[in-house]
Amino acid sequence: MDILRREFVYVWYYFTIQLQQIFRYWVLGMVLGSAISVFGKNKIHSAFSALGDKKLGVLGLIPASLLGIASPLCMYGTIPIAASFSQKGMKDDMLAAFMMSSILLNPIKIKK
């Protein structure tokens, strides 16, 4: 029983330290993600839809990635949006660039 108590104290100690270190970034990420979601979602969606109408070739990956970075969506939110873009005729390479940058550089995940 003493072993379980020590392990619990150990886990609790490191959990609280990590929470103290990331709490302000977590709150900032929630605030930024919510603000982008409320005020920028329609602009991101219309810009990405307009991007699909242009013939940019490989250079189209750069704006698709930048729009993915600006997107407040997590992985589970990006997939339905990408499916709707795919149904509208968006190219697969641009969808992949949007999805990967959206998942990897979500404002909620930005830290130090």
C-alpha cells in the first residue's frame, strides 16, 4: 500500500508542475482559438474555397498551408471540413496541405 501511495504522490507532483507550466498557454490557446473560430471561420472557409478555383500548381500548397495554420480546428474538426471541400472539387494536394498544417499548428497547441 505504501508503494501505491508513493506512486500517487509522484504522479500528482509532476502533473501539478506540468499544469503550472502550461496553464497560461492553454488559456491563451483557448482564447485565440475561440476568437479565430468566431471571427475568422467564414473568411478562412471562403478564402480556401476561392483558392480551389485558381490554377496555382505546386505554389497553391503555400496558401493552403497558411490557411490551415490560421484554422482553429483540431484533427476531428478538420476532417469534415476537408470532406466538404473535397466534394466541392478541391484538389487532394491542397486538402492534404490544409489538413496537415491545421492539425500540427493549431493555435491551441502553440507553446513556448
